[in-house]
Amino acid sequence: MSHLRLDPQSGQWVHVAARRMHRPLTDSAAGCPFCPVPPDAPASVRAASEAPDAGYDVAVFENRFPAMGGEADPLGALSPSGCAAPAEGHAEVVLYAPRHDVHLATLPEAKVRLLVEVWRQRTLAMEADPCVACVFVFENRGHDVGQTIDHPHGQIYGYPWVPPRIAEEAARVRCFHAEEGECLQCALLRRDEGEGARVVEADGAWVALVPFAPRFPAEVHIVPRRHVGGLPALDDHEVASLARLLRRAVARYDRLHGVPMPYMMCLYQRPREMVEGDLWHMRLAFYPLLRGLGRLKYLAASESGAGAFLLDAAPEDMAAALRAVAL
Ligand SMILES: [Zn+2]
Ligand SMILES: [Zn+2]
């Protein structure tokens, strides 16, 4: 049960999904709803599991506690003075592997490639639903970013609206193109590669770099060299290369401070309204939360209350530290 409410002061929609309070919390394989259950397990254990049986590589299913989609709340009972809408859309869970104790950096490269292929197929499937305005692939890793189940997994949201960060960026992309006659990301990539200090690593298809003005410590963006708007337009070589670089990025994070890095991974691809026009240039971004061993970056008053991010290290130094990690 969920719905959307419009905040008149920010002009932004908020997803209200009261049932999400009852999501399970687990940090071990025992009782994990994403671990496959053997066919001879008791019926109660099978009922609690959301995972298919052991024989899968990557599995996708609708979130049992969705922020959108599923059964709609009756809007008539809400305050008549507020603006509310049904939370249409999709919320899917993607299991990376049947095993509980792996993650993106320890999965074989071929499995990560399959995962990217699954993202591409689910993007196409969600975009076939006319109510979906924007498909967002992401992973929250670690309890510090709100991961409630430790089993390696990510999620895919098919939003019924264009979320504010993506809408703001779309406006800037359009504006830059109107003024400069080219893609903003293509221009930034040229500059960043030219300067070199913020590049972490690159191959013929993608560049992994710390952006000029990141918001998180050791933030990394992985950007395709080709002007590509989203996963459906990637060729097989680009899929394989993305899988390799994102896997290596997580390996660098986990060795940077010697502990698993809590992070948010977000894939920015063109919203539906920008499919035509081809102005959007996709990227995958990692937002890590550790500033150092035992030192978490909090989204505190300035970040959460004013939207102003503070960094305590130079992006060029962050890139140098990531480059220096031995893989
Ligand atoms: Zn598990
Ligand atoms: Zn471009």
C-alpha cells in the first residue's frame, strides 16, 4: 500500500509506503529471505523466502514492501487540502547470486556482466509500461546506508515521475546543449581526461573518475566514452567493460580503508522525456560513506537541511588514493 504526496514548499513528490516499516532486518544467512531454500525445507521456511530455488545466476522479483506499484492506498481518506496521487510504477529486487557471502567485487566478472545485462533487460521491460517516467538502478550496501538484508542485491525503481536530481540535471543538460551545441557530459569527460588528476582508471569504452565537485568522499563516476543515453543502447563490449570497471571500483573501495565500504550505487540513464532528442549521457555513480576508518560521512544539517555538501578532502587527492590501491 503506497501513495505519493506533493510537498508544496519544495514542489517535490514524496513516496509514502507505511508497510515498509515492517521490512525484515537480517545480517546473517540464517533466516535470510533472499537465500534459496532447499526443496525439502518446511513449508513455513519456504513461505518466508522471497528467493527462487538454488538454481539461478541472477534473480529479479517485485519488492514485497514496495515504495511504489502494488496495491494503491485509497486516496479519498487523505486530507482534501493536500495533493496526493497513486504511487504507480515498479519496485524490483535484483539478487546478484544465490550465495549470501559474495558482493560485486568478489563475484566472477562474467556474473557481473550478466547482472548488467539483466539491468538492461529490466530497463526495457519497465519502459514498456507507459506510467514509468524514469528507470533507476541502484544498490544500497551496508547498514550505514540503510541496507536491511545483507544478501547481495540491488534494486530497480520505475518511477511514475522524474525525480528532482534527474529533472534538475535534465534541465542543465538541455541548457548546456542550447548554449554550447554539445553534450555536457561529453565536454566534462574531455576536460577530466585532459586534466588527468581525477581519473582513477579507464579503458577503450569507459572512464572511472572522481568528479570535479563531488558530494561524497571518494565519489566515483563511471562514464561511457560514447554518447549513450541508457543501458538499452550499450553494445556487448560496453556491457563487459562496465562490469569490469564497476567490479574494480568496489574492490578499490573495500581496500581503501581495509573494511567493506558502505556505499550507494546509482545508475543515471535518460528519463523517458529525453529518449527523443538524445541529449542525455548515462553514467554510473558510487557514493561511498566512509571518510576514513571509523569515520562516517553523515548527511547532516547542511547537507540534509540546506542541500549544501561539505567535503574534507580534495577530489584530486581522493582519486590518487583510489589509484594507489593495489588490485
Ligand atoms: Zn542470504
Ligand atoms: Zn555525451
